[in-house]
Amino acid sequence: MKYISTRAHSEADQAPRRFCDILLEGLAPDGGLYLPAAYPRIDAATLARWRPLSYADMAFEILSLYIDDIPADDLRALVAKTYTAEVFGTAAIVPLKPLEPGLYLEALSNGPTLAFKDMAMQLLGNLFEYELARRGQALNILGATSGDTGSAAEYAMRGKKGVAVFMLSPKGRMSPFQQAQMFSLQDANIHNIAIEGVFDDCQDIVKATSNDLEFKRRHKIGTVNSINWARLLAQVVYYFAGYFQATKGNGEAVDFAVPSGNFGNICAGHVARMMGLPIRQLVLATNENNVLDEFFRTGTSACAAAPKRTKLRAPRWTSRRPRTSSALCSTCWAAMGTAPARCSRMS
């Protein structure tokens, strides 16, 4: 599998990279995001073969389609080490809870920091440690967070050989719980840096650093934010897991409703659907933290003037029966104790 930048018009416009290169690099040299040159398509026979697999075994099968520069036995061992009942509290890893006929809640908050980002970060930590040891190199992870990403990244990277984490966060704009999670860590390779401003100011620093190729290479800087394809790839797995638990056969289709802020989670669902997972609708739900929703509707970004916003981090809802987006979101928000605001739909 080869990877090219989103800023390239075709594979011929740049030298394609392999997975382990983009794992450590983050943003492409031209400032774009790395994505696979093509998405593998899954047929009905493959779906049927994957249905009875454990989460770790299914993760290995999906990741193997995108990672061909790590020996299969090593990749299988890394995945098995990551997705365990000891780490996630249940052998199902992402158990599905029925709420009413045809409506389920997929639990993504069983990891060490209680955030869905543990699902990808725990794997990312093991991949980083493995690849850095194989190359005899070290890596400085520079990240930006408003809470979830920082905690999940630091708990995934703490104590990992060859990895140091420098996490930027907006001063005074995280929940006390997440701030305590991050700032209480005493591991020598974890460093927290509070920035005066909002999350976008932190993210701008990360992007500017990634775009300074000479500085980035000299200081061996990598990323764990959503700009890293490996993180999004790991999230694709739980869409397959949710589908298999919600259905009895591959002739059924499902809808996913995803409370989201930066759209990274639901993008993984989009990739899963492009691979052939039978998904009818991907419903994107936002609250007043609707900067990206405003951008797609109006073409204007208000990030620079963004006030302190309510974070939107929640489990995902899976439905086997058709529903309108407003009905799905009303159900979601009623269970969360939050008033519904606005829905955007990826179709």
C-alpha cells in the first residue's frame, strides 16, 4: 500500500510513501494529509469471514490491508498486545448496548482515559515503539489538545522507549478531570505545555512546526493528532465491530450517528463505508461547538474568534432501521442530558 498527500493531484505528482514512513512523519512535506492511494474493497465473502473474529483478529485483518511494511507476525503481535480485556475492561473491547429495538450504543470509552481516542492511541503507542526500535531512532511527539487527545496520547506513550511527548493545551480551557489526567503524569517522557489562547492556537503551532521541514527533521518531530493517518486507520476497525454486533447477516445495513467536533471519528466511518461496509447513513451531530459545521454550510471559518466552547465527546450510536437525522440526534442528546442543536450529514 502506497500513500500520497491530499495536495497531490495524482500518485505521479509525488513519490508515494509507505506506511511506516508516514507513521513517523505526520503531515506530508507539502502540508497535505497522507491518505492511501486507493481504498481496498471488501467483498461479501470477506465480511462473512470477519464476522466471528475477535476484535484483535479483525483489527489485524483490516490493518493488514493498509500496512505491508511490517511483517505479518509482528503486526499481529502488536495488535494482540493492544486490544486486551486488561486494557479495555472487556473482551468485546467495544461492546454494543441495546437501547431499544434497532437502536444501540457502541461503547468506545472503556480505555485507560475513558475517551474514544484510546481506541487508536493505544495502538499508535505500540506502533511507534516498535518502528523506532527497528530503525534505532527516537521521536518527539508534538500534539495539540483540548482534553481527549492529550490524555489518550500521553497514557499511550508513557514509558515508551524512544518516544517523548510534548502536548500543547489551551490554558484553563480543559475540564478539571482531563487536566488532572494529563498534569498528574510524572513519566520522564511526558511534557505538558499550557498555551494562552484556544485549541486552534495550539493546533496552529503543531501545523506550523510540521510545515517547517528542516526544523521538523532536525528535531525528529512527529504527530498524534488526526493528521496522522495511522490514528484514523485504527478507528476504522470499530465501525466494522459495531456493524457485526448490530446485525445478523451481511445483507443488513446500518446507520451511524456520531457526536463530533473535528469530524475525525466520522471520517473513519466514511473510510469503512468506502471499503464496502454496508452503511446507509453517517449522521454527524454537533452542539454549539459547530465551527466545522458552519464552515461547510457557509464557506467561512470563525475559528480565530471562537469563544470557550462546550466539548463534544461521546459514544457512537448504531441503528439498523432508517431514521431521520433529527430523530437520531434527539435520542442521542436525550440520553446524554444535552439539548439537540444541529445535525450535518455525510452522504
